[in-house]
Amino acid sequence: MTIDVHRLQQAFDEAELGADTDGLNALLAEDFRSIGEQGHVLDKAQWIGKFAEFAYRSLESSDVEVRRYDRAAIVRCVQRSRSVWRGREMALTVRVSQTWVELPEGWRLAGLQFSSLGASSGG
């Protein structure tokens, strides 16, 4: 069976936008790590836990590029978002790199890295 990695990336974006912690739990590998635009590293529990103080207002991915390998895939894109963190409005434009891996339980997101592309503050 061929997996549509682009569809997985879209499902991840939808789970993020909707703060769907159950969906995120199902999509993330147990050893998932995220590296933020300022170098902060979050594990799976921390990533899912961020929704206690964080909410997306909008989230849009463009320039999506998918590279498949035997049991892995890399998704690169540009992401524009508006969000609220601890009551503070934010707007970000970042380049994102996702590392998807095929595990016995299915395809999971193992790594996520962000690099800043533009203005990132709000008001």
C-alpha cells in the first residue's frame, strides 16, 4: 500500500489548527522532536501540551515539496500562521521541514524543524 505523505502533512496541519490533541497523539512518533525557529526543542508531550496556552487562528502551508524514501519521507514547505500564545497575538512565516517514518504501527511524524522567514510579532 502506498501512503500519501502529502495527505499526512495536511492531516497534521488540520490537527494543529483544531488543537486536536488526540489526532496529534496518533500522528506523532513516541520519540518525536520539534526544533523551533529559535532553537527550542520540544518532545511529543511538550508539543501536544503547548495547546494549554496556545491556539492557532489560521495556519496555511504552501510550496509543499515531498521526497519519499524507502520507509521515510521529508516534507518541506512554507507556513504562515496567526496564533495566540499566553494571550499574545503572533504572526509567523516559517520554512518547515517534517520527517515522516514508517513504523510498525504506521506512518508517524518523527521530526519537525522551523526556520524563520519573516516578520514574527503581533499586535
